[in-house]
Amino acid sequence: MNRHYAAGLPVRLYESESSVAAVAAQHGFDPEHVADFSLNVNPFGPPAGAVAAAAAALGRSHRYPDVRLDALRAAVARRHDVAPAQLFFGAGLDDVIKLLVHAWTTEGDAVLVHLPTFPRYELEARLHGCAVVAVAGDPPWTIDVAGIEAALAARRVALAFLCTPNNPTGERLDGEVVARLARAAPSTILVVDEALLNPLEPGVIEHVRGAPNVVVLRTFSKAFGLAGFRVGYAVGPERLVAIAELGRPPFNVALASAEAALAALSDASFLRECHVRFHEEADHVERRLASLPAFALRGRHANMLLIETPGRRLAPLQDALAARGIVVADAACFGGLDACSAFRVSLRDRASNDRLLSALEEAA
């Protein structure tokens, strides 16, 4: 079990818990035989146009990328109807989150997270010397909005992370709720992570446009199918973005990555087709799971499911799946689910999903 320590407290990162290479080596599999359900990616690959654009950029690899990312910046600004100066780019959202925490907090500041959620928020806050205020949902696959409101009212909170759709539960916060929280806590910067949102949906941006203390995170890693290129961005008030830009490393988005992201923005048909297939596969898996009382579906969004195994330990199930060449994410890596026996799966194509279901049926 891998643990990362921040301020003396362990924070588990599900990305480090297991890997295709480790499972393949342990069980003597060809890595190509291992089905990885642990990381949330687009299982249907990247858009062809994005791959072509990245390949064309490789001939210019001796040059640095545009330090301002002007072409990509302009295209994303048009997409969200914001000013180019409202955008902040990073090498994936992990990079963006780290840079924003460093830009907008100082040691000793309070950073709020709701649990369970993406563990990187807590890790980066603790590494920066911040105090983490955690609001746990009850049951844990819900977001306690009233608890968040109370926590924001009880003390000064520099930064609050809100994940919607939430990772790993799929729970969503309505845009009006986010706007209300922003008005109630004007001295708190609300960072709303919409990494899992279908890019064809408007999300909360329309509800918080003009709010001086709300920043929205988006990524090209999920629905756009560009996880390997590492491009994430934030949309926020120009004043806050200007502060963060002071600490952004120059050239932190690679040339080929920027070109791939730019090309992907224009392929709406790819996004529509993937969204339909995500739901088809999730419906299929949910129907099959309904006949297995050993497993309870606790959260769902697009191609991501949170599955509880009530009354049984997860480790033996994970080992049994690994022996069949199947990798899933232990949900205990997400704070707030520590006491639960549950796992998160990010679905793949029909054949792979049926392989997972057959393994679960055998283990039930």
C-alpha cells in the first residue's frame, strides 16, 4: 500500500495503489492482457484530428511552445465566452491545482474540502502548510451542502474545493448552490472542479459568471480523450488569474499537447458519440450488477461507477480480480470512504466490461 505524507498525515493516492505493470509482473501476464479500470480516461481513445495535430507538431519539437498559448487560449475563451486573460493553463489539472494552492494561500490558511473527493486537493493544501477543513457527507456518497455552508461561516477559509460531478461518487452540485456559497463567503475562493463534466454541458460557469471569488477547473484528459497529453485549465476572475500567472512555469504545456487540445475542441461529434457510448456501457453494467446482491452501486457518472461490497473486505476481491488481469481503484484512497469496502471503476468497451462483470459474478 502506497502512502504519501503531508504535514505528518497520510494521504493515499489511488493512482499509485496499483498499476497494469505491477499486476502483469505479479501474475505473469502480457501487459496488453490487463484491463485497467482504475483510472478515469476515455476508453474509446483520442479524436483522430487531435492525434494528427500532435504528430504535425513533432516536427517543431526543437522549439519551445508559445509561452502564452495564445491560439489555445483564444479558442477556449470563445468556447466559454470569457476573456483570454481569465484562463490559466497547466500540465493537467494536478499541475493547475498545485499552482493555484501556491498562488492563493499561505502557510496556516484554511482550505476546505468535502469528503469523499479527489485526494489531490488535500495533499497539495497540506504540502503547502495549510490547515484542511473537511466536511464529510453522510452517507459518504453525498455532498453535505449544509455542512459546507456552516464550515464557511464558522471561520475564515482561504480556499474551498468543490468537485462536481464528484470523484468518485458522481454527485453533482447545482450551479445555483455554488453561486449561493460564493455570495455567502465572499472572502473565500471557491475552486469548482468540473473535470468529469461532459464538455458539451455548460456546467456552473453560467451561474457564476462575474463572481469575483469563483474559479472553474476543466480538463482535456477525460471526455476529450487526451489524458496522455496533460492539458488542464482554470476559468476565473482576471485578478486571481493574474496572481496565479506569476507562479506558472513558462512552457508548462508541451507544444504537441497544446496542438492536440486545440484540434480536439473542434470535434463535437467525437464528444457526442463518446457520451452516448458512456451511458450505454454504464446502463449495461448497472443492469448486470442489479442481479448481484454482493455489490451495491453507490455512485455513477458517465463511465465511472462507485461500487460498495457490504460486509466483506475489499482486498481479497482486488487480489482475485488482479489474478484475472483486472485492476480497480480501492475507494478507501478517497478520504471519507476509509471505513467503506468499495471500489471505483472507470468503464471500458463492452468486451472489457463484460470481462469485469464475469469476474464479479464469480466472486459474488
